[in-house]
Amino acid sequence: MDLIPSDDQQQIVDLASAFILNELPLSRLYDAHYDEGLARAQRQSMAELGWIGIALPEEGGGVGMSVLEEALILRELGRVIGPTAIIPTILGAKLADQFGLHDLRGQLLSGEAAAALAIAEEPLSAHADGVTGVARIYDVQDAACVIVIVGEEALLLDASEADMPTVPWLDTFTPVAHRDLAGLRLLGRAPAATTVNNGMLLTAAMLTGLAEGAVAMIRDYAGIRETFGRKIGAYQAVRHPIAEGAARSDHAKSLLYVAALCLHDGRDDAPLQLSAAKVIAHRAASRNADINIQLHGGIGITSDLPAHHFMKRALMLGPWFGGRKVLLDTLLHEPLLTI
Amino acid sequence: MDLDYTPEDIEFRRAARVWLAENVPGEHRPAGVQAGAAFDKAWQKRLFDGGWAGVNWPKQYGGLGLSGVRTLIWWEECERAKAPGYERFTIALTHAGPTLITRGTDEQKSLYLERILKGETIWCQGFSEPGAGSDLAAIKTRGQIDGDYLVVNGQKTWTSGAATAEFQELLVRTEPGSERHKGLTWIICDMSTPGITVQPIGTMMGESDINATFYDNVRIPLKNVVGKIGGGWGVAMSTLAFERGNTFLRDQISMAGKVERAIELARRTITPEGKPAIADLEVARKLAELKADALGLRAMAITNVSNIDRTGQPGPEGSMVKLLVSQVNKQLVELVADISGQPFLDYDGTKASNEWTFDYMWAWVLSIAGGATEIQKEIIADRVLHLPRSR
């Protein structure tokens, strides 16, 4: 029993953070706007690193690692408010693999195309050739397919020829469409649990990274900004909320690792641990985004500073793979595993 | 990273479970100060006789020298078996003993360590003073060298267990005019020495064992000094990481069970409106969130023991654990008060009369004793985040 990444896993983390330092530093978000060309190039770079297929077996074109490495990478991406498209794209590649859609799998693994995620805005219904009902569709840029959860099923829909007009959206780095899913051809269907559990893990990992990134940002600022002749980090009114933020991050990180291992090992309490991990990580990301803005003072609410993106991203990921209320209502009655 | 137990871990768990099932006392710990201490001594002796004393003390000093993971397993099994906690042996087992192991002379080690493990000697802590609690370096109690003795005059406070303790780890100012961390000495004080007066401090819980201790020309042999005269601060701090890393391990892993008991209570309790308390969505979701919090605390315990097993000791992250355990516990007992309604106030001044009500008040002890929440935040800000110092 050990919750510290192995040397090999640490190497994955180090490679990810080196890539991020070069390609996705937080500074890229200073007064930045969404750029399709840049987003595409970033997706392709991440695909080249093998991140899309990190947990797919090598014979399926993947790297042959596991959900543990997925979680470690997503956590690193979260720290810098990295692209969310990688979440549905990782899940989409697995579904394509499962459905024997090798062309689609190849497109996703190479970064040529991406997968989008539809989240219901009204009760959806699945039938023989697709799904009907209105949903928000996240990460529609270059989307070849859309993942949607309907009841106990995960469905993969063809998006290659679909019209996906984007709507004005708070998190401007995530292109989102709003439409009825009717008309999107069904590519395959599978029991939802695998996709939902994996999706909860990836989302919790990104949220954990967001929580940590927000604390890192305000810690750095508190070390240089001066008021009343002192660094603001010397004031307890400033340093104590940051200390609480660090504790929240650590709490979320440990639970994320336990949840990842439970999913990896196929343990019975995986759904409980994953729901808990997502609830705690979402709370940590939201509260840490709050202290990051608040303790920056006036500059915190400007578009110059990327502090607001932590808040917007945490808000957006709330409903992914089960919102807070849904997850809490399930986990209340899940039995604690007795050893 | 893995959550697997080795076959030896599993065998250890089985052996612990079997022994605890046969040996955990059937009766509750009694309320009285003397009776409580006698209960704690009997339990510690039983642990020693069964070969389970000092689970994380090094083997060469009579402990089991368990790895972090095995320590976690031990506490999980204790929780499962509803075994007594450290209680009056908290200071001896988690602070004074480890300090002697780290800094004591061979003679001191042989004189004191085994008697702790055998359940013969209770220790208390003589650190805090009326003017020096969170700011420990402000202590004023004097120790004056007179021949082979240190003569102590002054007052300590919050000395839990002082009325029943055989020994005290005592921190005094031995260099007149010295300030802050300098000029302090850590000495072993025999509580039967003439000149010591222990005065109980009443608390809001009713039942408690907190005291003020007064020293009037108390003569302590110099051979009882641990470390050097004037080097007491370093001695006192040498095992604080050990304390933070281990003292709250059981609180951490017991939180999930405590939340489950609160969920059970909410299922059983019928509100004046005639519905089960858990039918209220606000109550249900708060309970669910605390359950998630408790799972997170257990995950942090695993991280903590992983660090111990990799590096030999817990890091300053122990302060994060104490902060979070205190917060989660407080939210839980507030929620239980809400669930229970008026019967929550049925309380006769003893823990046994209403454990949740006692726990509600104990939540402040948890967030103040052993480094208040505000001090834990300072430690995190200084040692984990390396923020500019506030003082």
C-alpha cells in the first residue's frame, strides 16, 4: 500500500510538466482569446505524446498504461487550465476501440480529430438509431464523434457531418454547441458505468489540478506583492486562507489517487471513491479559485490576469459525469467497504 | 502507487483482529479521573502482555517498530474492535517516550521507556503556561541550578492527566534574562516531588482531566535533564513531526465510521414533523458531503504513512491533517446537533450520558489542543508554502 507515484509514474508527471511549461504555461492566458489553430496544434502535440491513448493497449494503437497515468496527466493539465477536450477524446478513443471503429480510433489517437461530450439539458431518450433531446455539447472543435450518457448507457454518436454552431460561453476556451441530438447517427452503445467512472476520474483529476494551480498562483503573488510596507503573504488574513487552500488541494489529491487505484483495480467501492473524489475536488477547485481572485485584490477581476479562468473552468466542470447533488445522493447510501 | 496489502500485512491484520476480539474490555472507560487512569494503565499493560505495546516505537526500545502501513492497519483494527485509544498515555507514547528515544541518555531510556510500555507510568506535559500557549517560547517558569538539582518555581497549565501522572515532561527557563527559544531546559519531573500542587480546571464538558500545576521550590535532580541545559527548545521540537504524523491517525480513519453512525442516527431519528431526519435533503446532502470528506481524510492517512515508509518520518503535511480533521469533525457534530433536536441537550456532565453532546464540545478541544487551528495554518504557510514570515 503506497500512495506515492512510482519512479516510472513520476517520470510521466515530469515529462507532462516539462511539456506544459513550454507549450501551455499559465502565462499564455494573459488577456488571451480562443484560437482554433492553436487549440488544434496543442491537441496534436498531446496526441503525439501518447496522452490520448495512454491507457489503451499497444495493439490498439495506445501506450499500454492505465487510468493512473491518465489521472496524473490530467492533474498536471488542470494546474494550467489546460484544454478539456482531452477528456472526451480519451473516452471516445476507448469507446471507438471497443466498438471496433478503427478509423475513428486512429483519428482520435493521432490528434487529427477530437471527441465531444454531450450533457443533457432535458430528459434524453435513446432509441435504435440515435438519441433525441437537447444537450450542451462540449469541445465541438474538430469533433468526429459525441459521447452522451443516457440512463445506464453510454452512446457514441457521429459528429463528422453534423452542424455544431457554438454559443457564447463563459469558459471561452471550451467551444460549446447547444442543440437537439436528433440526427446524429449512432456509432455504438455500451453500458455507461465504464465511461462514467473513467469520466469522473479524469474530471476529478483536472479539478484537483485546478485547485492546486490556483493556490500556486496566489502563493507566488503573496510572496512578491507589498502593501503597508510588507509582503502580503506575511499577513495572516492572507496566508491563512492560502494555507487552507493548500490543505484542500492535498485532501483532494490523496482522494484522487485512492479513487484512481480503486478504478484501476476494479474494486467494489470504486463508484463511491470516484464520486467522493469528484465532489471534493470540485469544492476545492471552486474555493481555491475564490481565494485566488479575492486575495489578488482588484487585479484579480481583470481579464489581464488568468485568475478568473480557474473560477470559470471549475464552474463548467461541475456537471460533468454527475453534478454535485446527484453524486451526493448516490454516495450517501453506498456502503463503506469493511476490510 | 497501489492499495494492495502484502500477505504479511494481511496476516498481521488477522492476528491483530483475533487478539483485539479477545482482549478489548467490554466496559466503557469510567468517567472519574482516578478510575479512568486505572483503566488506561490496565489496557496498556494488557497491550504489553499481548505483545502489542508501542506499535510504532523502534524494536530496540521494546516497540513493534511497525511500518506506517502496519500502524494504519493496527488503528483500523482498533477502530473496528472499539478498542480504547491512547487516552492518558497520549503524552507518554506519542511525545515524551519518542523524545527520550531521540534525545535521552542510555540511563534515561532504560529507566523510563519500558515502564511506559508496560502501562506503569503515565506522563503529562508541562509546556503551556497562562502566558504561553500558542506562543510557547514565551514561557517564564524558572529553573535555578542548585548543586545537583534544578529548583523549579512557577506555573504550568492545560496539564491533562497531571493528577494521575507519575512523570512530566517539563520545559523551564534556566538562564535568567534569556528570551524566546534560548535558555530553556527540558527535564523529567517526578510528579511526587514535594512542592507540586495540581489544581483541576473545570471545563464546559463537565467531565475532564485538565489541570493547572504549580511549582514551589521543586527540586529535580540534574540527571533528569534531557539534552543540554539551555537546549530545551530543540528537545521539545525534536518529535513534533512525529506527534503530528501519528496522533491524529486514528481520528482520521475513525471519521468515516463516525459519519456512518451519524447517518444511522439520521435514519432512526423522527423529527417533530413525523419524518426521519434523513428525509430532509439538506441533512442528507450534508451527511453525504461529510462522508466524502472522511474518505478524503482516510486517503490522506495513506499518503501520510506512505511518506513515513519512504522517508522515515511524516512531513509538515501533518498540520494539514490536523486542520482538516478538526474542521470535518466540527461540521459533523454541528449537523448531529441539528439532527437530534432537543434531546441533544440531555446531558448530565459526563460523556457517557450523551456521547454526541460531549463530542460537540470536544470539537473545540480538538481544534485548540496540540497546536490550535491558527497555529497549524502558520505552520503550513511557513513550512509547506514558504510564504513570507508573519513574525
